[in-house]
Amino acid sequence: MKNIGTGAVCAALGLALMLGLSACGGSVNLSPNTQPEITVSASGTVRITPDKAIVTFGVTSQEATAEEAQSKNSELVSRVTQVLVDRGVEEKSIQTTNYSIYPQYDYYGDKEPQITGYVAQTTLSVQDQDIAAVGSLLTACVEAGINRVESVRFLCSGYDEAYQDALTQAVSAARQKAEVLAAAAGKSLGEAVVVTEGWQDTSARYGRDAVSNASFDMEMAKDESVSLQPGETEITANVTVTFRMK
């Protein structure tokens, strides 16, 4: 059996350490018993402007009895719903997400709490709205009776196309990283043998819940000039790719 000199061992260890420090998430397999491979992780990002919105608002009614609170609340909600329909919102896009009736209490020192009235609340979620029309929609609904604006969620109808572009960028970035590592190891890069998609954040995808929220106070919602600034949303794709080396 041929002996390996101490100098050769040290050189091999030095190369391994150098690769370990510079790979930044990549790994190189130089075992003589297997086909040399290199595995790297990379990401790609595309910025896109949201064009759709989900608006969540509600009606709160306070009356002396539960029946009166419920009746008043139902009347206002019906009025708001009619305004939405008159403005072209499809009924399938209007959803009641919360409804509650509860008593209000007054506390007098050590005495038992006394019921002073009842509150009825209804929360509506309106989906499939063009961002450009949301400002005037909010103003019309405030005039019809809503007194709570909870959030506006921004969505991207072009999410799928943007994500595909981000995937392409991620794979390209992985190849560039792998080429640098392969060259450092004295090899040339071969074909990709395994491509694994990483975690995907779909929160900005049109038709799904979003995490980008804009909150509004009632004074803003009453303003006929209210406008939304959706900014840009980052669509990111993550991949891990294994390449052969030659």
C-alpha cells in the first residue's frame, strides 16, 4: 500500500478548510469513492406592485336592549352591503367574518355590575377589489354606516409569473456559486442532478390571505381623497441544487 506523505495530508486538509470557509452554504464532495458533487443553496427575488386588495371593516351598534342593538346593526349592514353591490362588488366577494352581541356593564364600587346596554358587532371582508377603487369604496361604506376599518390587505394577481422568474434567478445564482466552488477545488462544473425547491411564502398571492396590511382610522376613511400606497412586494424563491463535477 502506498504511503501518503504528511505534506500531502496537510495540503488536503488546508483545501478542505478553505472550501468550508468560502462556500457560504455550499458543500463539496471530493471522496475518491464517489462521483464528485457539489451542493449549494441560493435564492432569487422579484419585486412586483400589488394590484388587488381585501378590505376588512365593520359596523358596531350600541342600544339599550340586545334586540334593539341587533336590529340597528342588521339595518346598517344591509345598507352597507347594498352600497357594495351597487358599486359592482359581487356578492360572492362579500363575507361576514365575525358577528357578536354582548352586554355593557357599569361598575359602582363594591356593588354588583349593572348592565347598561348591549353592543352588536358585524365584521365584513370584501375581496377581489382593484386597489385603485378601494379609497372611494371605503368612503362610500363609511357614509352608509361602517364605523370600523380594520385593514386593507394587498395581493398580487401576477404572483405566479413573478415567482417563476424568481425560481429561474435562484437556479442561475446556484450555478454561479457552484462554478466558483468547483474552480476553487480544481474541478469544472457538470450537470445538475438534484434541484430542491425551498420554502415558498404565498401570502401575497391573489386569492390567498396576505400579510401586508395597511390600517386606517375612521377620519382617513371619511376623506374622499383617501388613496392607498401599496408600494412593492418582494417575491422570493429558494432552491438547493446538487451538481456533478468533472
